[in-house]
Amino acid sequence: VTALVTAVCDLLPSQLERSRSVAHLLLKLTVPSTQWLPLTLPRLLAFNALSLSEAASATPQDTELSNVLLKRAADLFQSQDANGHKESLLALADALDRSSGKTFAVAMAKALGLPSSVPQLSNGFTTDLYEGAPPSVDVILQRAEASRRFLRSLMGHLPADQAKAVQRRLLEFVALNTREPLANSIGLLPGILPEACEHSWTFCRKTMAAVCRCASGADPDLATSPGAAGAETLAMEALEALVESCPKEEVSILLENFR
């Protein structure tokens, strides 16, 4: 199935009429929740949207259809657990990496409700089951890396002001939030560093208290969580990214938080 989907995605950019036909079929498709759903439909939606958006002879109707496909992909992402999130975000990142210009990235960000919804990119990292069992550290890290890769690709294609807005929203959420989902959002930080430090170092520094609390295992919300080990690992990766990104004169001040 994966090979067939890849072949279709490779074919669509060169055949606008076929892209239009496939788009209408995808929007009519009602698919039951199956194991292969997150591996196929988000990728087909994203690449079909890209084909319609960037075709040389695309019409305004094609652009509108592309936006509808992206909204369907975003709705599908939001309806899934962390395992589906991972596959959806990898598909969206692959489509972004094939895009040129900034229009497609702007439309994708809008469909996902960014920047306000950026914490949702980390939903379920440490808590959603994997094959019926609590997720291992490796599974948690794979989920986090898929979201980070999507963020890196999106930041690279959005206009600078919109990219900064997404980065700042994440920094503000981590710096100002104190509850358990914070552990998941901390896992996104390496996906916006070091770039975010260039314009928002003050907020980067303010995330340190939360990052250190999770990295040291001192967060009471994580004490009994089956994903505690994974959350601590995510926090250690975020801490490393913060230290590597911060101005040299700030390193000692930053590390004071960890002591």
C-alpha cells in the first residue's frame, strides 16, 4: 500500500487534470479507522493539495480545492492519536519539502490553526498507547522527532513573520504553562532551535524552569506517569538544544536554573 501511495504522489504533480479528479474522490472518501489509514490518506491529501497549489496552469478554483484538501488533512490529524499524528506530520513535512515558494506552507499553517494550536503537535507523545502498551522511550522519541521535522520544514517555508509567531507561541506555552501536557510540548523545542533564540531569547530563557523540572524528574505530574522516562529524555534533549543555542555570555546563567 505504501509503495502504491508513493507512486501516486510522484505522479500527481505532472497531471493537473488527474489531480483534480483524485481530489474530488478523496473528499468523498469515507474510510473506517484502520491501521493503514494514517499511512495513506494524509499523504494523498497533502501531495494532491501541493499539486493543485503549484501547478503552472492552476486556477483560483484549484487553489480553493487545495485548501479544502489541506483542511481535510488537518482534521484527520486532529482526530488521531499520537501514532497517527506521527504519520500525518511526516506526510505533511514531505509535501512541504517538495514545495516551492511560501503559499503552500501558509495554507497548511492556516489549515492546522497555527500558531495558536502549536501545542497540539505534541499531543500524546508520552501518554498514548503503542500497540496496546505504554509507549517506550524509543517510540516517544520517534513521535517527537516527526513533529520536530514538520516544524523545521514549516519554519523553512513560511514567511519570516509567520515562522516567528509559531516559534513564540510554543515558547510562551512552555514558559507559562505548569501542567502535565507541558512535558510533551517541551519535546517540540529542538524543532524551533536555534532559530527562535535569534529573536526570542528572553522567552527561550524563561522555558528553562519547566525544562529543568521535567529533566530532573521533579515534576509531580510525571511521577506516576508510565511515560516519565520518555518525558525526562525529551526534556534533556530540549535542555541540550537550549544550551547549544544560547549566547555564550548567557550559558552560566542558563545552567543556574538546572542546579
